[in-house]
Amino acid sequence: MLDIQSSSNATLPSDGADREQLLERILTSQHFKKSPRLRDFLRYICECSFANRFDEISEHQIAMQVFGRSTDYNAAEDSVVRTAARQLRQKLELYSLGEGAAGDWRLTIPKGSYIPLFEKIGATSDVLPSDMKATRPPSSLPRWALRALGAAVLCGVLIWGGLSLSEMMSPRTIFWRAVLASGQVTQLVSGDSGLAMLPGVTHHAIHVGEYAAGKFAPQSSNDLVSMAADPLMNYWRRRYTSVADLIMAVKTVSVAEKMGRKLDVKYARDISLGDLKLGNTILVGGPFGNPWVELFSKQLNFDFQVDATNGPHSLIVNRAPVGHEEPTYRTDPVDPTTKEYAIIALTAGLDGHSRTLLLEGTSVAGTGAAVDFLFNSDRFPDLLKSAIHGWSIDDFEVLLETENVAANATQMKIIGVRVHHR
């Protein structure tokens, strides 16, 4: 039986009042106020610990009791508990560095287990499960010195890792910490530009259901001459992606390397629906070239749609216009100087716990505008501030308008912004 108490400090009441008070402070903190599912997760494992019901602190029990999974829950197919545990560990770490920094107790969930660990800060030994019977020599340093030393070590680690403390707290860094999650591989899916060319020939846009099933592939023929002359076959055999997608991939790889995060760049045609449920994802391109973005359209206010009135055209639907916003924004493919649009959106992943970043453009110029705004615009950090609380960031959407000059974005401006509190 694991009873989490101090091996050498007798200040912990037998009724666990300190632990319960710490739990309540954490659950009502800013870091957990907008995360009801993580609060339920933490409360469940702590209450089981208080009652010595450690056999109920398992992935299978947590999946059923907290996340409503059935008794046939399969951890190999559903990572909901592991994903939430990773997020819970991160929030507990942020709490201990922020609101909980002045407290006497610290709560952590060691990796490899879901059993909560309560530690007395500055005690003569760590608070360990009683069956471990482990002690450490007392420290001769006062508590303030230990905290100063810890802060110095943290700063040293950040600088060694290429991030200063100010960089780590910047809006862009908080944003990328959410997109490129720690402890997992984030997928960046570039657009299938060959697919985007097909509507000009077939006058039919490929939707995500057809794309996922591979039904957009042209039918082969025994007539090799006819196959060679078939533009559909030409687009099918070759793999195209845009310069905007390439720039996005290169710049994101650079950010991931600097932050020590893992990124896997993939081609839209090479992934399946199941791949989008494995963790955080970045999808680049509109529904013409990356139909996977359609899976997230219902979650957004600015919905990128295909207008088939006079052949497939791009259309942005504004579901709830405010102020001077228009209900729809259309592009004119006949006019080479037409206005183009782009959507940048951070939203929930298909599993409900991971995050998905969407960069959708009505053209290469539109996608390029989104990439440029993401990495180079001084307005992006200011916009992020409205979505950031502490070290966390809410879901948000940005609608951009740009002029298309020779497939390049110019005169970019923000049309609308939405923040969705988690």
C-alpha cells in the first residue's frame, strides 16, 4: 500500500488536511479554471490516494471513471488518458512555478505512474511513498537559497537550450509550446497541390471522404497513349506542394529544433484519418489541396468552403459576423489581382485533447500570407495576448485578407479574430 507521507517530518496531519487543501488550491487556480476534464482527472486520482484505493489509479479505471470510456477500453487504440496525463503534468509544473511557488507543499505525478506525489518543500527529506523507505541527507541551505538556486538552474537550462527566460514567456513561445507539445511527435501535413489543380480540369472539388478513401485517383487504362495524355493521371502520378508549404515546413522545423521538440513532416496523400488522432497536428493549405482541414470546419467561426456555383471557387463563411465584418468573403479566380484570404486557427484535435493548427489559404498567396503573419508579423504576438492566460493558450482564429500580386501576398490586413476559451 502506498501512503504518501514524510519519512522524517511529522507536520503532515493524519487526516491529510494539508494535502486536501493543496488539491483545492490547485483545482481553483488560474491554470485549471478552464480545464474541467483535467480537474476531474486530478481530483479522481487524489481522492483515490487519500482513501488508499491505489488499485483504482490505473489507466483503465481513469478512462472509465473520468473520461466515460466503456469497460472494453483499449489503451493501445485510445491514448486519451496518456495525453491528458501529459497535459496534467505540464499544468502542475506551471502551477508550482507560478501561483504555487510560495506554498509549503508541491504536488506532482511522476512519469510512468498516475499516483499523485505530495512533497514538503524544504523538508529534511522528500515526501515519498512509505513503502519506498527512502531518505536523503538534510540540506544546510535555507529555503530562500534553495529557491534562488533552483531559479538559477532553470535559467541556465533555458539559456543552454537556446531560450532565454524572456523568450520562454513570450506569446510566440507559449503558442509554439502548445502546438509542438513536449513528449510527443507533432505532425506537419503539407498540401497536395496536384490535387488542388484537379478542379480546374474536372470542375469538381475532392472532399475529405473521397480523399480518405482514395476515390480521387483516376482509373487506369490499357491505352498507354491515352493515359499519358490524361491530365488527371499526370496530377496523380506527380507529387506537388507549394512554396508556401515548403517555407512553413522549414521554419517550423527550425522552431522545433530550437525548443527540443519532435516534428514529422508528411504529405497530405500519405496520411490516414487515424494518423490525425495520434497527437498534435499542423495542417497547411485549404480544402482544395488539403481536404483534411474539412474535418475541423464545424469547430470554427471562419469556415473555408468550396463554392461550386460556377466551377469550384474558394469561399470563406463568417458564421457570426461582428462589427463591420461581412458574412461571406469570395475570391475571383478570373481576376489575377483579386483579394485572397487566409485562416490561421488553433483548435482541438480529433481526440478532443490534442491541438491542431490550421493554415488555410484561398491560394498559394493566401497560404503564404498566413505563414508570413505567423513568423514575421509584429501583430501576431499582440493578437496572441488575448488568448493567453498564464502559460496556457486558448483556441483562436484569425481571418486575413491580402492582395494577390504574381502569386505573392501584399497589403495584408486582419479581417476578424475569435478566441474560444477552453
